[in-house]
Amino acid sequence: LGQSRVTCAGEDHSGALDCGVALPSPPAAYRVHGGRCRTADVGPNLNEDRDMHIAVVGTGYVGLVAGACLAETGNDVICCDIDQEKIDRLNRGEIPIYEPGLEPLVERNLEAGRLTFTTDVAAAVRASGIIFIAVGTPPVLAVAKTIGQNLDGEGPEKIVITKSTVPVGTANKVREAIRRESNRPFHVCSNPEFLKEGAAVQDFMKPDR
């Protein structure tokens, strides 16, 4: 996943990524290979790795920087937002905010096909193994409901990560909102927003903690 650290919210897991992200094991272990996050089933097929796809819901300051930086580290990232005009601009490489170093990251990863923008949140959730919630505080639970409605079928547990600025206890509310919509196993983690304006790309790629 790159350099950003994620801690599990209220779960007891023993597995961990080389990059410092605490994730579940078993039944799915997560490892980093050459800058790309991959999943591997625990058991006979341990060596049959699959590329990890990441969805970032929300393309504001935090979501856009996180999505671009995750793509820059080699992950396949889908950034989604309900604002069609903003998504159209982003797909043309037009950045709605000024942040040093962000525009070339977006342009480079759009061209490489590692970064895409869409208004189809449901499709992004279904296509991704890790889902970041990076919207404003009030819509967090609405996004969690949408995630739950699209956790269909079988497969490895998905990881839902709240990156929005939220009060203590929100992880439990996110978990409950998803469980009301789906019986598929999943995990909720927290990756608090720590980016400074004017140094967000640097903060994400080389965090001080």
C-alpha cells in the first residue's frame, strides 16, 4: 500500500504487511511485492498471488492525494465521487486543488492506467479489495451503507478503511452500517488523516510516523 500506516480498529489480528499495515490472517494474508500489495490465500495456494485493487471514495483534498500516492507506489486505484463535473475534470487531468507535486502524480498514473476516476461508487467497491472512505464527516455512514450494499458474492474479506476526520467510535458505527446490508465477512480499520496543505504528497510518501 505504500508508506501510509493503518491500524486495525477493534479487531485482534496477527497478520501484518511489510509496509506497516495491520491486516487479517487467516483466512487472507496480505503482502507487498515490489511496491504492489497482493493477496494470498492461507493454505495450499499460498503462492498464488493476486494483484490488489484499491477504491478511494471521495476525491477532495485527502482522497485525491491518497489515491494518487497509492497509485504512484504501484497499486491499481479507483477514485470515486458523486460529483460528475469533478470526475470529468479529473479524467482530463485537471486538478481542482493546488498541491505541490500532485498534478504530475495524477497525470503519470492516469497515463499508466493505475489511476481511474468514476462516479460509480458501487462498481468501485465491487472491484476492490481495500476501500478507503475519504469523504466529509457527515456522509461517512452513508458511504458505509453503500459499501455494505455492494459486498456481494464470495472471496477474501474486504478491508474498509476510514480516512475521514471522524469522532471516536465511528469505526463501530461504520461496521454496524455495513453489517446491516451484507453478511460477507469484512474488516474495518482506521487511517487518520495527517496531511498538511502544501506538503501533502511529501507527508503521504514519507510520513514521520
